[in-house]
Amino acid sequence: MIGNRQLVINNLEEKIRIFTYLVNGKFIQEEDFIFVTTEIPTDTFNVLLPKSSYIKVHLILEVASKICLLKNIPLVRGLTSGI
């Protein structure tokens, strides 16, 4: 049985996927997290969704910043500070 937390994550993931598709953004799905950038010039539409409670935030940010650099996706200015 899926718990409430997983239902919320799955629901958010589906809504993010649809919105990203509609605005021609980039949806990057990894095993432990999802990274989305809509390329709309505001950080509100850049989403980093951890799917596992066991992964550390600094690891997610490090991997997401590397994905952005490799795929030439603009980064939110404060995203990489301290990494």
C-alpha cells in the first residue's frame, strides 16, 4: 500500500510533468529525484523534487547542478552556492 507521502509525491510529479510539457520545459527524472526547468525567467518554475527521504539535500543539489551544466540548462543563482 502506498503511503500518503508517496501519493503526494506521485501527484506532484504528474502535475509537474504535464506543466513542463505544456511550456516546452525540460523534465529530468533520476532514480531518487526529479529536476524540472521550464526556462521561464523565475525560480518558481524550476523544481527539484526528491523522491526518497534517504538522500541528502546537498547530494541532490550537487547532482542537479551538474545536470544543468551538462545539458546547458540555466541555474537558479543560489542553487550552487556552497557546493
